[in-house]
Amino acid sequence: MIRVLLVDDQPLIRSGFRALLDLEDDIEVVAEAADGREALVLARAHRPDVALVDIRMPVVDGIETTRRIAADPSLAGTHVVILTNYGMDEYVLDALRAGAAGFLVKDVLPEDFLHAVRVAARGDALLAPSITRRLIHRYLDRPLPAPVRPVPALEELTGREREAVALVARGLSNDEIAGRMVISPSTAKTHVNRAMTKLGVRDRAQLVVLAYESGLVTPNSP
């Protein structure tokens, strides 16, 4: 059973998402919160698999809520999905840096919403390649002049793991990475997962951010 925490200051939004989730046999809404401070209390009490968090809330906003969940060892199994009305903007990028698994625009199709919850609960890549590419375009539009965040753990990656990370940062799925590296999809996933473990990132979204901000991948590299 996938345990979900809903966090949004608008009761109508929460009730709409809850109605959709309650129809699913494998998903349970364990709690609802109207602000980030309440969300943190409920997250520690219920240990949800997925926290759906509005990006703009009173008291403690979605970005700070995400940051605190990601920093809490007792919530290592909780994957934060940001809910936003604003699409790919600076708030979303900040949320990914804070530790969010990804984001959903609130007018997402019901089937895509349910799919995202299940994918996030598995700990797999929440961001579809098309969404990952939108994230990448922010770097392409604003090229970084130089590496801004040294990451010593990059030295621990094998050559194949570095190659896999670079391809993730280009927006490729595991199947596409497998084709490019001439390996099986399961091996591609293993390379990506091992790289995430060594680099201390929670998921694929943070891997994309780290790859660019560390200089492992640059916007204009082939």
C-alpha cells in the first residue's frame, strides 16, 4: 500500500486529489496538512511513502518543507512531489535542489497524476524524459560560466557510471541509456542507482541538477 501525505493550503485542492487517490486500491491518504509546519509533524508521525506538497503555502512554504523532509534521516523513505500552478520556474528548480523527487502541475491529467505517485513511491525516476529536458533547457538558456559546486564524490564513480550520469543529465531514459551504452536496461538502471548512492542524491532529479552544477556536464558539451 502506498501511503500519501497531502499538503496544500486550499481545502478544495486537497479534497480533489484525495477523491482521486481514494479510488485506487493500492494508495492510501494517511493525512492532510494545510501548511509546511503541520506537514512536518504529520510526516514524522505517519512516515508516508509520498508527500504531495504545494510550493506556495503559509507558515512554511513548500521548498523549505521539502528541504526539512530531505534532511531528516527518519524520513529517508519519503519522496516529495511538488505541486505547482506555475510549471517549470525558479521555484521548481529551487525545490529540486532542496530534495524534491520532481513536480506536477496541478492541472495534470488524472492518469498521469496517479502514475507519478506510484513512480515516486518506488523511488524510481519521477521526471519523465520530456520534463527532465525542460529542466535541462533552463541550463541551456542560462549557461553556467564554470563549475559552481565541487563534488568530491564524483571521483568515486566508475567510467561507466559517469557516462550514465551524463546521459541522465541529457534527458535520456534508462532504455535510451541502455541503447547508447550498448547494455541492458537493467544494467543501465544499476549504473544510475549506484551513481546516485555514491553521490548522495535521492533521485534522478537531483542527479540532473548535480551533473550540471558540478560541471560534470556543461550546457554546450556534445
